[in-house]
Amino acid sequence: MAFDYKKEYRDLYQPASQPSIITVPRMNFVAVEGVGDPNEAGGAYQTAVQLLYGISYTIKMSKKSKDPSQRIDGYFDYVVPPLEGLWWMDGINGIDYTHKARFNWIAMIRLPEFVTREAFAWARQAYSAKHPEADADCAFLFEFDEGTVVQAMHRGPYDDEPATVAKMDAYAADQGYELDFTQRHHHEIYLGDPRRGKPENLKTVIRHPVRPMR
């Protein structure tokens, strides 16, 4: 049976709607950084997401290659983890949902532990060879050590997230933590596909970086 990160690490991918404090371990991602409205049809964000899934599935399907040089040492079968995103805006803490064109973002998908820098470089090149129209060089291996966060499961449309974020931030303060956006960002993990379901059924893990109050 394929290893499923969502099921094996439920504390990271299946939190309750009630906020909690958690320390997230270091992990690696394939990532693309950009600017702009994620809802723009054919825009930079949607192009980035397509590239992320392309490279992720190149790695996953490497097991079927007849060329031994394309098989990755330590490979195990797995379910491609969900899409994630870091979001920020210049000059403010957090994000302003009413001005999406000002978003800075890093779109990313978690990579299995067996993916080395060499394996990542191979996967990016292999995807580029099959899809020369894609700017695969903009994808990079992102080593992310997120640290301590407040998190909660948001259920419903993305534009309704501020209510969940307000609960999270209030909970963090009650537990003796303050927000820490000095070098970290608003983080979302997308467990639902808005193209295939109703907005009210979407599930999104939201995280905010925190530190003990000084």
C-alpha cells in the first residue's frame, strides 16, 4: 500500500477546527515562488501549480522506468502530498484577502525523504525534456524548517478564512504566544480541490508562525 503522508501524519494534515499549537519538523518541498492573484486564469500561480504536480509525478512514476539510471535509491511508493502555499504581502503582517494581486507566494508540494538534490535535479530535467514549453528551471528544492505555529482546519470558501484566522490568533495569545511574521509567513495546505467540489466543502489547514510572548 502506498505511503500516505496525510494519514500517517494526522497532526500535520488533519487538525481539528479548534486551534492548537504545534512544532512542525523540517521537510523538503518542490517549490515555485511568484507574485500575483492565484485566481488569474493562466496566470503565474496556476502555471506554477501545474509545474509542481508535473515534477512530483515524475518522481512518483520513476518506479516504472525501464532505465535503471532513472530509479531513485531508497524509493518507496507513496501518495503525492497535497498542494501547500506560503503567502505574504509587502508592508503588512499576514495577508489582505481583498487585494489578491499583491500576494507574494511560494507554492509547494512535499517531497518524500528519499529525494536528494541529485534526484530532484534529475526529475526537473526529465519533466523539462517532455514539456519544453514549461519553465522548469523556476522550480527549486525548498528545505523548510517551519518551527512552532498555531494551526486549525478551515472548512469552507477561501474568502471566509479570516474568521478562522482570528480564532487562531486569539487562541495563540491565550496560550502565551505572539505572531512571528519576521521571517515566516501565512501557510495553507489544500486538502480539497475547488474544481471538483462545492466551496462550502473545502478543507484547508491554516498555520500562522508564533513564538512565546516576550
